[in-house]
Amino acid sequence: MTQPLTLRRDAEIAASTLPALLAKADHLASGVLLGEHGRRRAGQGDDFWQYRPMMQGDSLRSIDWRRSAKGDAQFVRDREWQIAQSVILWLDQGASMQFAGTKDTETKASRARVLMLAMAILLIRGGERVGLTGFTLPPRRGEQQILRLAEAFSTDDAQDYAPPEARGMIPHAKAVFASDFLGDIDAVEAALAKAADRGVRGVLLQVLDPMEEAFPFEGRTIFESIGRTISFETLKAKDLRDRYLDRLNERRDRLQQLCRATGWQFNCHHTNESAQSALLWMWRAFDGGTAR
């Protein structure tokens, strides 16, 4: 049983990270100046979108007589489509995400948290409802939801590799999953299959440390998981490099295949790369690609 003082201490530690996370995510989101979320299509709503020539099937009530009086053609005043979508997020908070190859490189968890929260900020301020997969935080609008998401993203999972949360998939919602995806691939496949069955489309962002791509190890090396549940010692680490890189590439190919099969989009991001470029890819993929 958790003691009250321990619980309070853990809560204060978690809460102390929120302002920095929120500020960093908000700053990152503000750098993506793409205007309104890509919901600018004709439909139900109050905001003016565009004038267009009247077509067969348009009612006389839809004619904008003031605009039409300026010429010989009759014009219809289209309104912007404003039906908010539900967007569900899953962020891997397993121990493997705490890896950083050097002291000057941020952890995969830190980068993924900022990217996911920045994406949530963009979506919520674009009028969408955003929440988490599962049942802990249903999709909602508003600035308070951003704070709830920041709190949820600031926790860690003790297990080495956290499987995707596939419960609570809202039919025809959109989704964003972020992880290193180095754990059980069957769990990822099951989650995407379940999403596809419910008409959920989205983006899959793999976050890796550059050292995980380079495998710069030689000689005697002890490989140990972050949670220290797995340990492996070798005297010739360099001999493992080709096999390791082959397995890593096979994993990436498998993720891409799963995305193609389920209508999702895939990207691999490294923590030494620009966070803004990753967010921009997510936004464009979500807004203008098959994730839409």
C-alpha cells in the first residue's frame, strides 16, 4: 500500500514537470503556422468559407443576393464544415522510452511527450475533441483538456515495453500513436487491426535514439534493458551489428506494411532531429493525408 507521504512526493515530482512540458509543447505548436485545422469544407456551420456559382440542386435560399447583384451569375455562400472530430492518442510510457544514447540527447520519452502534447494543442485549438485510447480520458475540447493530457503524459510505466492501448476505440475517430515500437509487434498489429475494424485511421510515429540506429558498440559490452529485466553480455559486440540492424530494418518494414494495410501513415523520427519537423509531418499527414 502506498503511503500518503510517498504518494504526495510522487505527485509533486510529477506536477513539477508540467509547466516545462506545457511551455515546450505550446512553443512547438505555435511554430506550426498552418492556419486553421483542415476542416475547411462546405457543410454545416456558421462561419463563411467561400462564394461559389450556383449549381443544380442548390436551393434559392442558399443564394447570396448581395454578391450575385454584382454580376450576371448567381452565387451561393458556403459555410465552413464545423463538425468536430474525435481524436484519440496513445503514448508509449514504457521504460524503454527512457533511453538516451548520450547525456546531451533527450530521452525518447521526453521527445515523444512534447510532440504528442503539441499535436493535441493544435487539434484542440483547431476545434477537435482529443483524448486517450482506453477509458481514462475521453475526448474533450478546451484548455483544461490540454492540462489533463499533460498530466497523463507525465507518468511512466514500469514495464520495459508498453503495448498499445486498443480499448475504447471510438468508431470513425482519428488516432495518433507514438512509441519506439521495439516491443511485441503482435500487440501493435492487434491494435491497428482493431482500429481498422472500427474505421479509425491515424498516424504511427516511431521515436528512436540515433544510437539505436548506429549501434556503435565494440568489444566487451553488457546490454541491459532500462528496467533491468533483460541483460545480455558479449565479448564481440561489433559482430552483432549487422544482425541487429537487419532486425531493426525488418521491424520498420513491418510497421510500414501494417500502416499500408490499415490505412495509417508511418514515420520514423530520431531525437537528434528537429522536433518541429516531426510535428509538421504529423500535422500534414493527419490533416491532408489518409489519416483524415
